[in-house]
Amino acid sequence: MREKGETWHSWLLRSNPVLHWRQFMIFITTIFLGVLTIYNIDQSIIKNFINEAWKLRQGIATLKINNSNNGSNLSLSTSSITAPALNSTTPENFTKLLPDPVLPPSPITPLKLRWISVELEPNFTANLLLRWLTPGNEAKTVNISVPGLDNEKGSVKELPTGTIHEFVFHALDESGNPIHLGGDYFETDLSGESWKSRPPVKDYGNGSYSLSLQIHPDFAGHFSLTIILLFRHFEGLKFSPERFAFDKQLRKISLKFYRDDTVSLPELRTCENLENDFNKREIWSGRWTRHARNDSCQISDDGRYRCLSSDYPCQDPWCTGPLGLLESNGWVYSAHCSFRIFSPQSGWDCLNNRWIFFWGDSNHVDTVRNILNLVLGPLPENVLVTRRFDRNFTNPRNRSQTIRITSVFNGHWDDSHNYLGLDSLKNQGFRELLMNYFSGPTIPDTMIMNSGLHDGVYWPNIRRFVSGAEYAASFWAEVLKSVRKRGMVVPRFIYRTTVSTGGYARRLAYNPNKMESFNEVFLEKLRHAGVLAGVIDDFDMTFPWHYDNRCNDGVHYGRAPAKLKWRDGEVGHQYFVDLMLAHILLNVLCIR
């Protein structure tokens, strides 16, 4: 007898399965004969009906009864038994009551990944000083162990595109024993036919490091990973570091990145937001990509490399505008966003009625000249830019468009001397000179500055530079405060990091190890002073080209084009790295 509250079907399922099946089949057969008599179903529909009955039987056979307190809870597990296939056809006027067949799965949506990125370490200066002061009295690094790559000797390591691949490696002494101190400075390079980037390295402070690799799917192919140990245990920060330079290539590893369409990266967008694209991004981790090449390109009599037509377009999303105007034979830089390349007219439209103030080393001199002669030009005459420079310019094709550019050298308060850097602000006359530009009825709308290579030569140690950076940040904070007190619009304050010195200069007083540390110390001090509106990471831009002197003379990346013998023995030199910087500066300046 059924218990109170039970339904007829729960009682039925709890009864004898054999008896249940016999009753069920009698019931089904009776209905079947009735349907057959009335509708005269053809043979194919009979087969379908038998097939479904068979499936039903298999399903019932897999009913599992859970023994609960009341004995009425049931769970059904799907049967893995497949019914025998029966050939059948369905009449056009037959309404289908059975479930639709299972359709093939829809295409898998690619997994969204993120771009590789680097952030300024919190309390960078304090942590750097702490690690720098840690005694380094044990054996020094002479080699490394890279477990994820060293076991691939003699073969090409294959990795999927899109994914960030992190490899931990360990410093070893001359006996092959692990080093337990950090502070080694490794130069890393990831290069392919159309790709150049600096894989970021993280120092864990205990002799272990990691490097991260990432290639966009559009550039799948063969690559070379190079790891060079330039300095050991902060020796690049010394006052005279050249004699401590190790400068040894420890690895050159062949890699193959294969295209992985199951993942995708966020599409690069054009930089157009000052806060998100330039203020919140203090350290960049970009790449140079190549989108065309002319192997027969020759240097012109004026020293320029016009390898592509001036209107050759950028390839979306890596840049927008005329790529040919970079004179880079197809190379272009992008980071967390991509950049616009300006035609002369669009450059004038951007800079019309602006006053731009530069304060930095002689690399600013090159950039200002390249903006005037190569971006906005050709001007009626080639403009000669000196260390201290203040001049108005008019668009020769539209006399209503003008721009004022001021550049003040910060390598020394006397612009005929060198190697004071930020300490040049200790000269009262120099401070007054700078303040005068921001004290009149009209002031610059944007200030672009860097600490400069001269700081690498002047300061005897990192602790002394920290003091100089704090003084400089407080000075500029007071200048901007005085502007605000007068009820005027405060100029945008853009910090352009100092370049990565190249070739022979990699071992000198302004070596990459020291200048990267100085950049990050000064960035932190400017941030604390509340003056930063944005950052342009010229160190990251120049790093992939700093291993030799093809694109630099050691300390400058934008020397004027000339068909003359260059430092590396070839005639002419590449100037497109600084020209790329000039266009990125306009990207910042054109944000309203």
C-alpha cells in the first residue's frame, strides 16, 4: 500500500522492476495498436517508435534509488548504452515530439589573456638602498641555470604565442654553486625577423631571477633569446663602474613561437588618454615590430633613409598614420597602447599656439631639432638647436599657425660645461632663470624633462643621487605651486626617462644599470611631490637598440642625419629611434 503523501509514479518506481516492465510493455502495446489502426503508420515510424522504446528501457535500467530516510529520493544517471540504429524517414506532415538531435559544439571563444606589463616597485628607493647596502662578500656570479630552457640544449624550444611565459633562473659562481644575493644586472633581448623587445627581468634578491616572454600571434616564427650579464651585485651603480663590468653573454637560445588560436590578446588601441595611458604607466614594456622593408634602400645625400614612400600606411593596430615618415624601413614602437605618426600638417594642427618647455640633457636638443626639421618640416632653413634655446616658429604653409619651443640644458648651470646634472639646481642664478619662464603673464602649457646622463657621471653613489632627486622634485613642485597661486593653469609635467646608453657606453658611468635605477628613483620622487602628469619611457624604447652603435653614438639616439662615417665604421646612421620619440611626444601634447 502507498504511504500517505506518495504519488503514483514514486510508488511505481519503488515496486518490482520486472513486474513494472511487463505492465509498462502491455500498456505501450495497447496504445501502439490503437495508433496503428487509426493512422496507418508506415514502417519507418514503427522503427522510430521501437528505437525510442529501447532507449527508454535502457534509461529505466540505470535508475538509481538513493536510500534516504523516507526512501523517496531518486537520482538519474545518464546511460552510456547506445540504442541500436534503425533506418527511418520522417513524413513531412509529421510533427516531431522527440528532443532535437545534439548539434556540434559551437566554435570555442578564444581565452582572453593580458599583455606583459611592469610596474614601479612600491618604496623603490628604500628597497634599493637596503639591497645596495647588503654586503656582497661571497663569490660572484659567472653563470646562470635556466631550468626551463637549459634542458632544451640542441633543440629549439617551442612555445605558444599570446601566453606570458615566465622562466625562473639562478645565479651560479665559478664552481657552479648557487649565489644567494641579488643585484646582478642582466640585459635581455628577444628578437625575430619582425620583432625586437626587452623581456622584463625580476630580481628576487636571493640569487634567483625570472624573465618573461610574450609574442603576439601575428608574429609567430623563430626567435633568439639573448641573456647578457653586464654588472654583478649593483656594481654598475658605482662611481667608476667600467672596471667592474662583466659584460658576458651567458645564453643565446633558439625559440619557436607557434600560433595559438585558442587564446587572444586585447587589441592595442591608440594612446589618447593622458591619465590611463601616460600617468598610470610609469614603466613601459613595449616592443618594436616591423611591417615592411626595402632591402635595396640606400642612404641619400642628406643622410636620410627614405626606404618607404612617405605615405606608406601604418598597419592596424600597431600604429596609425604614415609609417613611411618614420624613415625606419618599416619598424615602429608600441607599448600598452599604440601611437599616431604625424604628417607635417597634422603636427602643426596639434602644436598650434602651444608653448613647450624642455629641461634635460642634450638628447632633448636632438629631439627638438628632429621635431622641427623632420616632423613639422621641411622648414625654410634647417633649424640649429643649441643647449639653451627659446624661439617661435611659423608654419610656412599656413602663416596663422605658430609654436614656441624653449629648451634649457640641465647637465650644468653653465651650458658650456657638463656633468652636474640635477645638482645644477643648487646654483641660484640657474634656479631664477628657470623660475622666470613660469612667472610671467604667459607661461608654457607643457614641460618635458629628464634627469639626464650627466647625473650618472656626477653623483658618487646612489644615496647622494636620492638627495639630489628629492631636491629637484621639491624645486619643481614649488614652481608649479607658484603658478597655481596666481590662478593660472598649471603646465602638464611630463617625465621622459633617460635613454639606455649603447655600445661602448654600456660599461661607463652612465651605463644602463645606473640610469635605469636613477630613472625609477626620480620617478618616485616626482610622484611623491605631486607634479607628474605623465611618463614617456624612452629607456624602454631605446633598450632593444642599445647593444651596438648603429642607432646611437653611445649617448644620443637622434643625431642629425648625415652621409658621413659613423662610429661603427659605416657611412650614415639610423636616427628613427629618436624620431619615434618625437611622434610619441606629440601623442601626449595633442591630448586636450
